[in-house]
Amino acid sequence: MGICYIVGAGEFTPRDLAPREGDFVIAADGGLRALEGMSIRPDLLIGDLDSLGAYPLPEGVPLEKHPVEKDDTDTGIALAQGYAMGYRAFALYGCSGGRADHLLANFQSMCRMSRLGASVRLVAKEYDAYALTNASLTLPKRPSGTTVSIFCHGDKAEGVTLRGLYYPLEGYTLTCDHPLGVSNQHTHERAEVSVSNGTLLIVQYLSRAD
């Protein structure tokens, strides 16, 4: 299957947002505005619609409406829906900026999906974020000096190996209470991150983050 694109109501960048045949596009509540601004018609509108208010809903787009009082975020519900449909590759847009607690919630949802075997990328204006569980990830090319930070999500992440970065690791154990992986840097255009047991949250900037 293709990529499931989920567009939320947060800070939006159009970078790499180009759905193709076989992909699926979900507007998570107010993300509908960003999609319509790019003339992209979603395949599904999902959420409690509190961010849309009186915004006119598109005709012919399936709507899955949820109550405001619920046990997950609109983004989390959209991820679960895409996963139930069989998608295992996700790209999140409009899921950064704004309230810090919403960003943390999105990071948690990403890591949950990663533990289920999905690959998830969050696209923000200044960085990309990835969740990685028991796997390896070759990061997209970036200039030498570009900032990369790696965090443990969960009690610990074992067998962490970093290559192509200024501070390398080999089979290291990261823990949730020591941010050892913050503010690393590319030394080569390509860098690789792997973890043998556990989940990592990876933040790769587009350039050096001072």
C-alpha cells in the first residue's frame, strides 16, 4: 500500500506533500483548511470538528465525526483509522507548532504506531520527526552540521547505534530520564540510526539548530 497522509490543524508546511495513486489523505479536523489551500481533496474528514467551527464542509467527502470528550486526539484517531485500513507508512502534517501538549501527544501517538510496526514521519517547518522501534533508519540527506536529536521513548532503548553523526554510539542503552542524544550533528550527508530493543524519537532539522 501507499502512504497515509494525515493533516492536522497545527502549523503547516507543504514540504513533500504530494499524494499519489494508492495513497490516502485524511483531514484531521482543521487540517481541511490546509488541504483545500493546496487544492488537495481529502479521502476522509475525521475528528470532533471543533477547529473548523462554521467552516463549510466539502461535499462528497466521507465524514467520521467524534465527540469533543473522547479518549484520543484527532490525530491519534486518524492514525488508528489509517492503520485499520492496512496502511503502515504515515506522514503527518499540521501536527506541530501551537500548544506543547498537543505536540507531545502527537509524538506519543507516533511512537504507539511505531510499536505496532508502522513507520511514521512528522513534517514540520524546521524539522522532521520519526518514531523508530526495533529497526534501523537511514535519515534523508542533510548538509554536514545539521542538527539531529535522538530520544528514548519508554523506560529504555537498547542497542542504539548512531553512524554518520558527530557523536556516534554503538550498541548503547538510552534511558527516558537522560537526554544524552540531544543536539547531535551530521558529519556526512547520510546518517543511520538503529535500535535493537525499544523505541526512539528522532528529530532531524533541515539545517543547524543553534
